[in-house]
Amino acid sequence: MGSQIKDLVAMGDIESLYELMSEDDDWMVQLDAAEGLVKLGDQRGLEFLLSAEQSDDIDIRKVAREILADPAVEARRADMEAAEERELQAKKQLAMKRLQSGRKVFQYKMVYLPAADLLDEDPLSQGFDVPALTEYGLEGWEVVNLIPRRKQSLVQVVEDNMAGAYILLKRELSPSEGQELD
């Protein structure tokens, strides 16, 4: 970690570290700033390092893994994950109270469906079934939004360019379904 980053960590300057992480042109500075954020307990730094660990660039992956393997970073990560779990449990308890008092509680999830599951020939224009969505619907899930995913191609082809879609689902819980929050 560079001396500039160490100084920012010592001062607790989260905003400057975040700015370096998100805007600097040098990926090593970005990773060092992310490490500094983690050491200060900022979740954004951890998310950045976990994302960098999946990079296409082998050097970035290697450095991100080294940072994540550092005992100080591992300890801070464990603390942050434990705090996040406590917050989630507290929110679930509040949701249970909302359900018990007759107020609404919703669950959301995102699923990906490949194009083959969504698109079918419909020569008579009568519509067609989407079995995966029908199953979710029978479980009480409602489609809220659909985000198409396109194939990566160097040449733009209008036809057959859809790879699939991310489907955002929503379901209202009833008081008897409160145990599903766990």
C-alpha cells in the first residue's frame, strides 16, 4: 500500500479513499484504496475487492486475492460480514412484527432465464407458456420487471441478439409465511 493511501487510512479519510478507488486510472491505486476502505470498515472497499477477484485480468485477480488473504483484511471482512448478518436479522424481526400487526412485507428476487426459455415460435399469435415463470407465479411470485440481456457480438445483428433476461420477482408474505424470512 502506498504512503499516500496509508496516510489517508491513518486520517480515516473514507471519502478520498473512495474517490481514488472509483476514479483513479491506476488499478493498483484502486485496489490499495479499496484495501484502505476495508481496513476502515467501509463495505464498498470489500465489494470492490471481491469484484476485482473476478476480473478478466490475471494480475488484478492475483493482487485482489493477496489483499483479501491478508490477516488484517480477513479479520475486518469477518467483522463486516457479522455486522451485516446482525442487521439482516434485525430487519427480519421488524418484518415479522409488521406481519403480525397486519402490515405488508414483500420479498424480491432476481432470476435469469435464457432466451430459449422465453422465446418460442408462435405462428398463430396465441401466446405461449413460460414454464419457469408459471412455477414462480404458482408460488406467489409476480413479475415486476424484465431486463433483457444481449449477446456480445462485434457485428450488430438485429435478429437473434437476445441471450436471455433477468426477471425481477416480487411476492407479498402473509402472516403464516413469516417463517420464510429465516
